Amino acid sequence: MYYLNTNTSSILFQKTSSNRIFVDKSMLIQKVSEKIGTEDSFVCVTRPRRFGKSVNAHMLGAYFTKGMDSRALFDDLAIGKTEDYLRHMFAEYSANDSMGSRYQL
């Protein structure tokens, strides 16, 4: 079983996304993110065999993991061009200035 806060999902998603044939389904991240913290927070993804359920799970794990900087995986995908992505990655890897203030969007 693969868990968040490790680099396993990131490594597996990186292998998949670097294939010659890759379909960008990264906007699923935005749909799932909208459900976090709501009454609809349980998401069931049902698909026939070979429709990418594991790839999507690895993509979500890579996006939300704290175990690895995953910006390089998502910068060129559709999710990388959304404001939610910038907010997520900026909050994740925000820098402090010399006075200790946090930068925010």
C-alpha cells in the first residue's frame, strides 16, 4: 500500500507521466480538492479495468504528498496553469523573508 508523505506515489506517477503516450487527467486534482473538508469528502472512482484508476491514485498522492517536491511533475500539466495549483504549491513550499514573514498569494 502506498501512503501520502512518502515519495513512492511521486516516483510511480513520474514513470507514468514520462511515457511517450500520456493523457493528462490532472484536472481531476481540482475536482478532488474542491471536496476536501466538505460533507462530500468521500470520492468513489469506478472505472472498468485498464482505465487508469491506479495512475490517478498515484497522481493524487504525488500532488498531495509532503514527502517530495512535486512541482516538476505538475508544472507542465493542465493543473499547473490554475490558480489553485499556484496556491497549493506556494503554501507548500513558501519561503520566509529575512524578517521571518511568510509570503502569500
